[in-house]
Amino acid sequence: MVINNEKMSKFFSGIYLWMFIGLLVSGGVAYYTSISKEMIRIVYSSYVWIILLEFIIVIVFNALRKKVSSTGAKVLFITYSAVSGLTLSSIFLVYKIQSIVTFFLAAALMFGLLALYGYTTKQDLSSMGRILIFALIAIVVMSLINIFINNSSFGIVVSIISIVIFLGLTAWDMQSLKSIYAYYQNDQEELNKMTVYGALDLYLDFINIFLQLLNLFGKNND
């Protein structure tokens, strides 16, 4: 199959544009919430429900992958980004702004390098992807366990492993998106939709890298 490289570049530009929009929405909502006493009260009195809503949106988003229109996908992505911003508001309350900026840039650099690797490598990463998915499930379980045992050393190990996993998922997702483009390259509506789905995958990879770096090295507010 002949790949139109110019069209594929446009496809990935769209993915990064929507990822940037998602980060902008999340950052804006997070910052506004952190400076509003009323919003803070609402968010932290309903924190568990907001987290549950995040999961529900992601589940619905993926369940409707074959049915939703590109416009519907964009609406769901923006909605998820805004809800995610509510939970991310805590970082502005907990960490110094210098730490947030520093580790956002560090995450962007690490994410960019692995995204570039995933885009350019000739190595098939599909088997690695399956391993990373199972490792991610294990990390989620370990994180839940640490909520109850509250062991700081265990938490550090979980954060380090999480960073490695999400960096690996970044490379895998990039390679998978190239395959998705090759499959749908003659279906513009489907490509438009996959642009948003790709943005969500990369958004989640980046946010998790950023949060784990902040958790490991961020300086708390006094």
C-alpha cells in the first residue's frame, strides 16, 4: 500500500493540535478551579464522583469508536479534558508553580523523544504494547494497594515504573497511529475521527508522565 507522506503528516499535525487543545482546556480549568474557593469546594466535595465521571467518559469514548461522528468525538474529548482539569486543579494547590512549569517541560521533552522514536522506528512494537498494557494494569493495582498501606518508598517505585510504562506507550501509540492512518487513508471522515482518538491516547500518555515526574521531584507549597 502506497502511503501519502504529506497527508500522513497532516494527520499527525491534527492529532497534536487536538492534544494541545485538550491540554489547554485541562490547564485552564485546573488553574481557574484552583483560584476559586467556590470551585474548590464543589470539586473536593464531589472528588470521587468526578474521577468516576472521567472513567465513564473514556469508556463511552472508546465504546463509541465505530459509531460516533468526528464532531461527536471532538465534543467528548473536550468534555473529558474539562473534567480532567477539575481533578488536575490539585497540582496548583500542592506544588510550586516553578515545579509545575519545570516538570511540564521535562515531560514534554521525554514525551517528544519517545513519540519521535515510535514514529521513525522500523522495529515492530506491537508485542511490547501488549506487555505494557498488562504492566499498566499491574501498576493501577499497585497504586490502589498503596492508598491503603501509604508506603512512600513503594510509591516512589510505582511512580518510576509508571513513567517507564507511559514512555513506552507513547512510542507504541505513535506506531499504532501510523498503522491506523495507512488503514483509513482513503476515508477522510474516519481519519478526522481517528485524529481525536489519537489525541486522547497521547494526551493520557503525556499527562501521566507529567504527573509522575511531579510526584517524584515536585516541590510542595509551604
